[in-house]
Amino acid sequence: MRQSRMFIPTMRETPQDADSLSHRLMLKAGMIKQMASGIYTYLPITKLVLNNIEQIVREEMNAIDGVEIHMPVLHPKELWQESGRWEAYGSELMRMKDRHERDFALGPTHEEIVTALLRDELKSYKKLPLTLFQIQTKFRDELRPRYGLLRGREFIMKDAYSFHSNEASLDETYHDMYSAYSKIFSRVGLNYRAVEADSGAIGGSHTHEFMALADIGEDTIAYTDGSNYAANIEKAGCPVPEVEELNSGREVEKVATPDVSTCSSLAEFLDITLEETTKTMIMRVDNDYVMILLRGDHELNDVKLKSHFGTDDIDFATDEEIQNLLSASPGSLGPVGTDLPVYLDHQVRNMQDYPTGANESGYHFINVNHGRDFEVEAFGDFRFITEGEMAQDGSGPVKFMRGIEVGQVFKLGTKYSEAMNLNVLDENGRSVPVLMGCYGVGISRTLSAIIESHHDDRGIIWPKAVTPFDVHIITANPKDKEAAEIAETLYEDLGKHYRVLYDDRKERAGVKFADSDLIGLPYRIVVGRAAKEGKVEVKARDSEESMELPIDDVKQYLE
Ligand code: ATP
Ligand code: MG
Ligand code: MG
Ligand code: MG
């Protein structure tokens, strides 16, 4: 590809409005253009890299008998009502109406669609197991779109769904997916860890998140260098120091949980006001425990509300954000709005002198303080880990690091098949609900995660597996006709074996070099003055040294 015919609008200045390293580099390298908050056009370099990531994902899905399909983006409301998620999904679900005033959602995930598809097609267990996947644009009206493609409102996901007539078969596919994900994230060049994602409340490993280690990550994970496995310390509980600071002095109170449908805001539902800046609640909703800490040290800036709503972690730092949250409808916050009763249960163990009736439906507790009412080790089955201690599996000292969730595997069981009547006839001719699993990879997020860990201060350094081109040929002096001809020939030659980007633009050498470093292709070949003597300068992007090579040796060097 000739760069003069490409569309790579690189920037000289560092963009000020970008909030993460990958976001800055992608803007600077001319890879993305923002249309609205969390909504981007993927420019050619990005598109090429996405294609490569998608190809790797396809190969690994096919290797475990995943079959590719393409489901609609527009989802009729009725299907989401069947699963109960039209209400429960809340404001993250993008909704729209057609010309007949019928409601639709723009798909944030496809359990409803795929379940509806199979209930019409599947009759017998003999057709199982089955794994379907797609690579598609997803829509989520994120509260805080940020970090470029890391948290978009429109993004690309690979989502797979598996169907089984027995647990053993689901376990097997889950295991295959887990391995496939490990291969995918290794192949694309990420330093990642698989993390058990739930608090242990559900028992066993029914979901894992794949976390790319990176400072910008929104989760904190404990890991060791000697093992591929890690723990998500935020999911499993609340960081100790924060909880310790809490001491509202108020007594624990058992209060009746209001009917969520009568509450117009979360503040009303939780009986919290912004002025009451120190308040804690621990509740349990279905299998998810929900913890809310609202704290403040008089200064509004210090007010921090941290909540764990099922799988969606929200970390609010500013007063305004808390206010926004409190005025949101309770139904918009995941599991909280779905299935009350809310109650405190054995999740919080060692609870000292707790009022009796702790497991009673329809009630919850407020002003629950760590250290006073319970010990922090008491969260689920989780034990707090300290940095530097030897890991339980002996794989080395524990380190803490931030992680980006690039993928998740999940055993759904019969949640959707029961709600939506997806049944098959088993060996004995009985109708049984199908067991399901779902498995997501954030394709566009993965691209950003790759940049977060593969760059230097001059730009991106693409891993070979996903690089948009293999080689960058540059003419140093556009006026040098002879060198240009030599570059032309080399471009055609190498083009037979490699994906070559040829910078034939009439730009100064300095501009070309800067762009080349920004774009970050694995090899750069400069055709300059020495070309007349049959020599070019070759440099690997990840090395500081360049070398002069006879043109005829270039091919051999690249191999
Ligand atoms: P998060 O916790 O970051 O909000 P999630 O748990 O809501 O992600 P899933 O429903 O598990 O996301 O979706 C599967 C994958 O899709 C995630 O692991 C992530 O890689 C990707 N993903 C989710 N939300 C976004 C987003 N807003 N922008 C880009 N990628 C996303
Ligand atoms: Mg998540
Ligand atoms: Mg999310
Ligand atoms: Mg997830």
C-alpha cells in the first residue's frame, strides 16, 4: 500500500483531550476519529489491526468447533421482556422505536436473540453440544465512556454461546473456551491473567475474566509471575483500608427494603442523601452481594461511593457523579432492580452481635461498619491477600497490578433457557431446559490493551501477530529520483511476500520518521543516499540500532 493513497491522519501535537495512553497514541497515529462520546470511526490502520485480531479469534473459535453466525443488532423489546432484562438492564441498554412505535434495543449482548433462535430450531439433545459465535458491533450506553476504545458506547465484541444437554458437556466447552481464550490473548501479545470473577458465592469457577495487565485497568488483581492464574481483589471484596476508615458511629439498623417499583431513584430506594456522606450497607441480591459505601470527610471531593452491583463495578469519585447515581432509577443499576428481597446473609460471616433475622427477606441493614460489626475476611470465601506474601499455590510472591477485562467466560446454566423456553427432548423423551454458556472477547478493547502494553515514547510497537503491515519502506528524499525508483522496485518485490506500507509521500524525512515510529510497524527500511550503492538502512521498531544492508539481503533479513 502506498502511503500517499492511504488515510492516516497523524498528528504532530499530543492530543490534550485523550484520557489514556492508548487513546492518545491512537489519535496521534491517525487510527481513530471520535464522532460522539464513546463512538469512533476506525480509520484504516485500526481496521487492519482489528481484522487481524478477529482472524485470530476466528481461528481459535473454529478450533473448538465454534460456528460463526451473524445476528441482528436490532432486538425487539418482547424478547428482552421474556428474559426480564428489558427492565433489569437499565440505562445501559440503548433503546429506540421504529416508525410503528415498536420498541427495540441496540444489542449490548445476544443471549435473548440466540436463545430465541435455538428454541425454534432445536428439538432433540442429539443436536447438542452446539457453539455459535459472532463478531459484531455492540451498543452500551456506558455511564462513563472513556479511554478511547477501552470503554466505548459502540464497540466490537466476539460473543459466543454454547448449548448442552448435560453439565459435563457444558464443563467441557467451558474448559475449551478457557483454553481458546488463553491462546487468543497470548497470540495477540498480551500479558494477561485469568481471574475468577465472582465472589465465590455461586460456588466453583463458573465465570472467569481475562485481564490484560496494564496501569490504566479498572480492576486490581493479585497475581504471581509463576502462574497464569490471578485473583480480582476488587470483585472479591472491598479493599481493607477503605473499609477500616469507616466509622460512622451510627448503630446498625435493620430496615424494611422498599418496593423497588415504587422508588423513583436509587437514593429513595437506599434511603441515602448526599448530605449523609458516611453510610454503609451490605445487601444480598440473588447470588450477588451488593455493597455500598458512601463516605465523606466533610470535603465534597473526598466523597466516594463505591458499589458492587453484581458484575458491574462502579467507582464514583466526584460529588456530581454521586448525585447522578443517586438520582438514577434503581432499575438502571443491574441486579438491584431485578429481584428483591434484599437481605443480608452469611456472605458476611463472623458478624458479631448481629441483630437476629439477618436472613430475613424484605429487609436490609444500614450503617454496617467493618471492624465494628464484622471482620473483612468475612466476605464470602475470600481471604484478603497482601502484596509480597507467598501465593498459596507456591508460584511466587503476590504482586498487585491493574487489569483490563479483555474477555469473560460464563456458565449461564438454564437462566435463559428456562425464562425463554428453550427445551430439548433428552434420551428418555423428557423435555428439559438446555444448559448454556456465554463467552465474550472485547475485540476493540483488546486492540487498545495491546497498545497500552506495546509502545515507547515515540509511538506504538505492534506485535507481529496483529501488525497492520509487516514492513515500512521510506524514501528519505522525495526529490532523489534514483532512490525513488529503487524504493519502487523494492516495494514491488517485498510486496510479493509481505504486507508493505510504502511511504512515497512528498514529505520531509523527519516527518516520515516520526510518523513511522508512531505507526509502529515491526520493520522500517529507509531508501536513502546509499541506495545508489545498492544499500538500504533497516531497523526493527523494537530496537534502537539500524543497520545498512545490501538490498538483495533484505528479504533474507526479514525472514
Ligand atoms: P466491563 O466490566 O468493563 O464493563 P463487562 O463485564 O460489562 O465489561 P461483558 O458483558 O463481559 O463486559 O462483555 C464481554 C467483553 O466485552 C468484556 O470482557 C470487554 O472486553 C468487552 N466490553 C464490554 N464493555 C465494553 C465497552 N464499553 N467498550 C469496549 N469493550 C467492552
Ligand atoms: Mg466486567
Ligand atoms: Mg460493563
Ligand atoms: Mg464481563
